[in-house]
Amino acid sequence: MKFDVIVVGAGLAGLVATAELADAGKKVLLLDQEPEASLGGQAWWSFGGLFLIDSPEQRRMGIKDSKELAWQDWLGAAGFDREDDEDYWGKKWAEAYVNFAAGEKRAWLSGMGVRFFPVVGWAERGGYTAEGHGNSVPRFHIVWGTGPSLVKPFEDRVRQAMKEGHVDYRPRHRVNELVMENGAICGVRGDILVSSTAARGEASSREVVGEFEFQSSAVAVTSGGIGGNHELIRKNWPERLGNAPKKMISGVPEHVDGRMLGITEKAGGRIVNRDRMWHYTEGIKNWDPVWPNHGIRILPGPSSIWLDAKGQRFPAPNFPGFDTLGTLEAIMKSGYDYSWFILTQKIIEKEFALSGSEQNPDLTGKSIKKVLARVLPGPTAPVKAFMDKGEDFVIANTLPELVDGMNKLSSDHLLSLDVIERQILARDREIENKFTKDLQITAMRGARNYLGDKLIRVAPPHRILDPKMGPLIAVRLNIVSRKTLGGLQTDLSGRVLNATGKPVPGLYAAGEVSGFGGGGIHGYRSLEGTFVGGCLFTGRQAGRAIAKELS
């Protein structure tokens, strides 16, 4: 059977590319190794944060943003230093994406019914100079309905195209080979896996019940990254981040295995920036896991005290929410692969959010009443569940009790009460004045100059050891695997390039498998809101380019 295009991977990038191709009247075969329950991939699980520039939401919050400021921030975060080779196309994609985020991105999504939570979040705050890493202003726009509501309009478009005969969607089809004829990719071969009732995200059987081969004029690989493959993560781990963690938890399901990267490389595609990756440092084990080793990321406000495994406070700017990879480097160079937050009840109820659609039922369920309840005393219900049932939390009324509980939890017994108490008392003395030399306290106060942070994100500065603010809480933080920043090198049409920089005829890629564009649109660091956004943009670009090429 011959199709115009075969799309390999039914995550967000694959859905977007398929929808664009179907709208252009092309006959598309959409393949995925997982059951239909997992349609939408990782994006369904996401918090649904999108990077937008000078949006109506920003302007209503008093935020002055511009394309020039965003590009300055992007360059400071990316640190492109391989511009003649591996970063060449990534930087071009980055510039195109910033133009998209400052231009038609919001209107394009709004036209499909996507709406945004009115308070804009401030992710990756940086803490360096104006040209260093980080967002100078809040840009993290949360989709009203989180990840599922971002996936839905593209799933709806694809399902409508299926009804009209433009799309043939086949789950449980695992691609093993890209077929080449006369120097061009002309189809795929693979295994049909046994039918599975596994729920979204759950591990599914790899039992083979048949084989397939399909022909097409073009193949688009949209299969995601390596976040569920810890062996491959460790293999590609960069020396600059210290030793690879011996222990990680997984922020993505097992099927995010990176298989198609090697398969596409074997077919002539070039992989670049293998050493660039994005893993979070504030991971906690899910007390109610969906997939093996399931980790959840805390989205912290800036007030918790962050200590390494030995109880030493991390230096500036390694504060909660400021520089993910900077703190990852500091943690791994401590010789251990975990760290600690110490905070108060007043901090956790204001500053702790959990990443993921399932951890935010108020936003995901579009319940205004439940969202408004966030301003009431006490943590959100999902956070409270982790406090009660999660294995990484210690709660105590006094610091000696807290440190004792932390030592029992880690079993390493590295923490000294005297050392921790000295640091907390020193920090607490700095709270007495409106001015301070402690840069974290300066950052906390600065954050509250932004109305969104003051309302729902940053607690009023207070002494950690003030009994009225208790009880005290400690959280053991694990490294949680997440995103691949490198990948298949592509031009601005999504065409996969070979080792000489020329397109492999008939071969395209989009989404995380392409480093979210060009083999590394982010460079070394992300500004956040740019992962699902990168899937949207690259899927759209590739879909439209293929349709034009086949016209």
C-alpha cells in the first residue's frame, strides 16, 4: 500500500504534522508503537506551558516584553558555540521560533480554541547578568486545561481526517527500518505488536504478532527523545555536568526510548549535540506511579533553602527555579545524585506546584472554583497527598527532629544539625531588614514586585525557624530524566540532513527527535515553555513543507 507520507510517532509533533498534511489533501499513514490510549504522547502529561512574547496576558500583568528581549534571553541561555557545524541549523530554528512566539503562535492556537490561564509564570529566572541565562520577564503561559487541552485540537483534526479517509492511524506498529531506494527514503518496515489494553503511560507488551512494510513519497520521524532510556542518557552524559547519576527517576514513560534516533542515523540522518540534555533536579517519587520509576517534578517558588547531600547550601544563583542545569551541575559535582529543600508550611502552601496535567486537576479540569481555592491556606490537594504519602518528605516541629528524619530517610547520615542550624540562623538574621547581602532573599523580594508572583507564587519572606510559620518540611530531591536537547539535524523545512549537510531525500523529522528543531534549538539550556512549543512549531513546519514538496 502506498501513501503520500508516513509519520512515525503519534505524539504532539506527529499529530500537528499529520493534521497539516491532511489539510493539504495528502494521504497520511500515522504509526506508533504504543496503544491508542497513549495518543498525544508526552504532551498529554505536560503542564501545558508555552513560551509567548508580548502577549495580551503579559500586558495585562504589567509585563513589558519584546522580541528583542526574548532573543537576548534565548542567546544567553543557548550559548551556541558550534555555529559552523552542529549549532548552525539549531540557531536558525531558534530565531524562527522566537519570531513565531512573538507573532502568529498565539493567534494560531486561539483559532483552534486554545485558551490561557491569566497569570503568566516566571520559569528559569537565571540570576546572572542581562546577557546570561534565564527569562528576564515571565513568559510561561499555562494552557487552560493543561496538556490534554493542547493535544485535543490536533487530535480532533486528525480524527476528522481519519473519517474523511485522509489519515490511516495504526497503533502498535513499531518501525524497525527506514526503507531506501535509489538514494531516497521510500517507506518503512517493522513489527506489529500484540494488541494491548495498557492505559496511557503504562508499559505495554513488546510481543510481536506480525510484520509490515509500507511505501510512501516521504517519511517524517516524530518519535520523541531518550528520556525513558537511562542507559542511553548515561552514555551521552556530558563531563561538564559531572558524573552521570547512578540513580534517577523517570519523568517520562518507558516507551520514550530513543529507538528511532539510531534507526534514522542508520538510514543516513545525522545526529548532533548528543551531549545536550535537560533533566530536572527537583524530582520526587510518585506515590501513585503510572510507569516504572515514575518521578514528578516540583515547580518551586524561590524561597526554599537548597542544600546538597552533605547539608551545605548551594551558592548563588542556584536557587529554586533559577537555573536547572546550573544546579544539576552543582549537585552532580557534590559527589551525590540527590539534594534537599528545607522550607516551612507557609512556603509550601504558596510556592509548591507539581508539574504535569494529572497533578493539577483544577487547571486540567478547567475549574475556576478549584483554581481560586489555591489562595486559601494550606497546600493544594496533590501536594498534600505527597506530604502524607510520598517517601521523599520529612515533616517535623523542630529542626533537630527534622534533621534526624532526613538522615534516616537518606540512610547516608551525612547531615549535621550544627551545620544546618548555623546556615538557617544566618539566613534568618538577614530577614530582619528590608536590605540584605543574601542574594536569595533579594531575589525573593524582587519576585514579589511581579503581581503574579505576589498573588500565587512567592510567600512573604519570613524566618524559617519562626514557629508560627511551621511545621518545618524537608524534601529529598532526585534527578528526574526528561528531555533530549540534541537530535537529528534538520533544515527549516524539517528535512533531515546527512553527514555532509545535504538533505536525505524523502526524510523529515520534527519534535524532540530533532532537538525541537535543527538538532538543537535550545543550545545548552531551555527557557521553558519551549518543549511542547517546539513540537508545535516543528510539526507545523515539517507538515507544511512536505505538503508543498509533494504538490
